[in-house]
Amino acid sequence: MNIPQSSFPRVVIIGGGFAGIALAKKLSKKEVQVVLIDKHNYHAFQPLLYQVSTGGLEPDSIAYPIRKILKDFPNFFFRLAKVEEIRTEGHLVLTNIGNIAYDYLVMATGAETNYYGNTEIETNSMAMKSIPQSLNLRSLILENFEQALLTDQYHERDALMNFVIVGAGPTGVELAGALAEIKKGILPKDYPDLDTRRVQINLIQSGDRILKEMSVQASEKAEGFLEGLGVQIWKNMRVTGFNGKTVTTNTGESFETATLVWAAGVKGVGVKGLDAKELLVGGNRLKVNTYNQVIGHNNIFAIGDVACMQTKEAPNGHPMMAQPAMQQGKQLGENLVALLENKPLKPFRYKDKGSMATVGRNKAVVDMENFKFQGVFAWYVWMFVHLFFLIGFRNRMVVFVNWVYNYVRFDREARLIIRPFNKDYKMFKD
Ligand SMILES: Cc1cc2nc3c(=O)[nH]c(=O)nc-3n(C[C@H](O)[C@H](O)[C@H](O)COP(=O)(O)OP(=O)(O)OC[C@H]3O[C@@H](n4cnc5c(N)ncnc54)[C@H](O)[C@@H]3O)c2cc1C
């Protein structure tokens, strides 16, 4: 990898997401050599992926070059590479561009979509965990309408204009709300020769309420917002299959659609060599102690979505969200320095700053420890928080200007098919 030997111990971090970047920043001026490896050369702000998928933001405004974040840090090296294996006995990381030895290894590889072993759904559905996937979805949504214009078959046209979203967590709810706004504000103008009143947005949830990680108050309010926008919500329903044409469910209900978005689960991104059964807990996450140390490995740590720290307060690990990831990254930075200085380590304590979701213009729900609120004020808070956590002044400005423009003009101008997504439209012909 062409990284010089150093007299300082080497910390190899895999993953430049919220957790990996927070850790690297914390180690920036310490006596360690930091090597950050990521398969992308950018940090992606995942909470705004749904806006890329629905043409509200350009992908560049929610991505930021990792090299730029860490450019002023001495002893810092970035390598664009996919990590393929960890050799724990030799303290070695194997990647597609070569190998690197570590003194300390930190797994910050995040999470990926969990299909719970259903390969049919995995093959035929759309996911929204990365910028390329969001661009695929954006293209598919727009291609569907272009295709709907060309067919004289009613059932085919309806299927092309039927969007089925599985999973009513923040991702599913935000996507459903955005699609409903597009239906109302944009489609009638863009496609005057198409009966866009027939567009359907179906949101399916296996449990008995949407946004189940939030308060009942937030769930009920969000449900009301979505129904007001015309989203059809299906609760206590489990999707069992999707052959690219028909969605089947455990209740017997089925949906003809060209687009199934799977937002119903995530699991940790594992790497060969650290995938033994005893190291993993529910959802493929690495079992860690309160210092984020991977069980049985003194010099290997895991932080963020891929780490599962089971405590009394969080028996299933902390939520797979940005806040725990950032807080663990910062805390591990302090602990690694303490470890090198032979000082005692501090156990991680999660400070829950609350959670929020937006449904659309002037509509959001916010849960804080002692204060829950919904509606316009919640929407402003949602926007402020997302702008605050976006990395880069330019990105904040671009997103802010886009939001103001979209708000004033009722528009989403990034509805572009830059990179067509190849869906086989012949599927409705048989
Ligand atoms: C659509 C969506 C909406 C979300 N909305 C919210 C929200 O509103 N609020 C909230 O708090 N959280 C939200 N989240 C969750 C939040 O984004 C994650 O919890 C957070 O990104 C976790 O940070 P992380 O550093 O653990 O992982 P990530 O940010 O996922 O970073 C992992 C990094 O590891 C890299 N990587 C993985 N495997 C390899 C490999 N083998 N080799 C090299 N590099 C690798 C990836 O490229 C990536 O850069 C959302 C997530 C999604 C997908």
C-alpha cells in the first residue's frame, strides 16, 4: 500500500462513515499513524439519501471527499480499497490493492440491507443504502413514468406507477412522503398526458405502528401526515416475495408493481476472518465490550452500526444511527490514546439526543427526552439538525439553497436520468 513505517503505533480504520471519521479526527494530532481504508473516496450522509432518490438533492451535495476532511492531519493516510479479509494472527488486513499490517484495527464498516435470506426479494427489489443505489432508484422512478406513457395496457401502466415501500422506519416514511409530494406537485406538470392521479404509494409495515422506534405520539402523527398526503399504509403485514412484478404478503394481499423498495432491515457489514459465529450477535454485528473491543481480541475494536454493545440499558445494542456511531468513534479515540499511555479506559455511555423523521413540507416528528413535538416547528428543527451534521460548508450552502428553492417553487429539479437503470420492461408482456 506504500505507507511508510513509523515509530508510532499504526491504527488501521476500515470505513470512513460517521464512526470512522469521528475516530480519525480524534486521533488527528496524537502520536499514532492512522490509516483509513474505504471502498469509496467520500463520506456519504445517508440520512439524506432519500432526497437524492427523489430528485430533491444532487448526490454531490451529500457526499464529501474523505481526503479533504483529514487533509491537515499529520501521520494520516487514506487508501481507496475494499477490505476482503482480516488475518488476526498476523495482524494483517487484506484488500484488493494489497495488504497492510496493523497494531490496532478498528472495524467501522457500517451496515448493509438485510433481506433475511430472501434471495428473490434481494434480486428484484431496490435498496437505498448508498449513493449509487439512490441514483438507481431515482432513475427507475423516472423511467417508470417515461415507460408508463408508452403503454396502452391499463394494468401495466398502473403497475409502473405503483410504488411499494417495505419498512416504515424513518427511511420508508421519508421516502413515502417525498413520493407523495412528487405525485401532487410535480408529476401533473411533467406528465400532462398521463393520469398521474392513479399513482399509488403503498407503505408496508410488519408491526402495528410506523416509526416503531419513536414515541406512539410521533407514530400516530406521522401516520396522519402520510395519510393526508395519500399514502396507503399497511400494518401487520409481512412481504413474503417479489418476482419483479407481483409483491406477495402473508395476509394474502398482493400488489402489482415495477418498484419494490426494501427498507425493512439492516445488518452489519462483515469481513472474512472476523466472521466466526461466536463474534457475532443479532443482525451480523460484532460483539464488543464497553470499550468497543471485539470479544477475544485485545487490539481489534468495532464502532458504529457494525458494533453491538449489549448493556443493561441497550440489551440489543445501541440503535444503528449516526449519533451512537459518532459518539463511539470519539470515545474510542480517547480510549486508544489512554491505552497507549497505560491509563485506564473509560466505558462507553450513549447519550441519546433524541430522534426525528420528516414526512414532507412542514411535516416532521421529533422525540427528545422530555419534549416531543410535531409539525412545522419539528420540520425546521429537522432541517437545522441535518444541515448542522452535513460535512462541508459548500454542501451545507448547496443543500440549504436547494431546500429554500424547492420550498418556494414546489420543485425538485434533480429529476434527471443521468445513469439509466436497466430494468427489463418486457416483464409485463407475458
Ligand atoms: C437511508 C438511510 C437513512 C438514515 N437516516 C438516519 C437518520 O435520519 N438519523 C440517523 O441517526 N441515522 C440514520 N441512518 C443511519 C446512519 O446513516 C448510520 O447509522 C450511520 O451511517 C452509521 O455510521 P457508521 O460509521 O457505522 O457506518 P457508515 O456510515 O455506513 O460507514 C461505513 C463505511 O465503511 C465502508 N466500508 C464498508 N465495508 C467496507 C469494506 N469491506 N472495505 C472498505 N470500506 C468499507 C463504507 O464504504 C462506508 O463508507 C440512515 C441510514 C440510511 C441508509
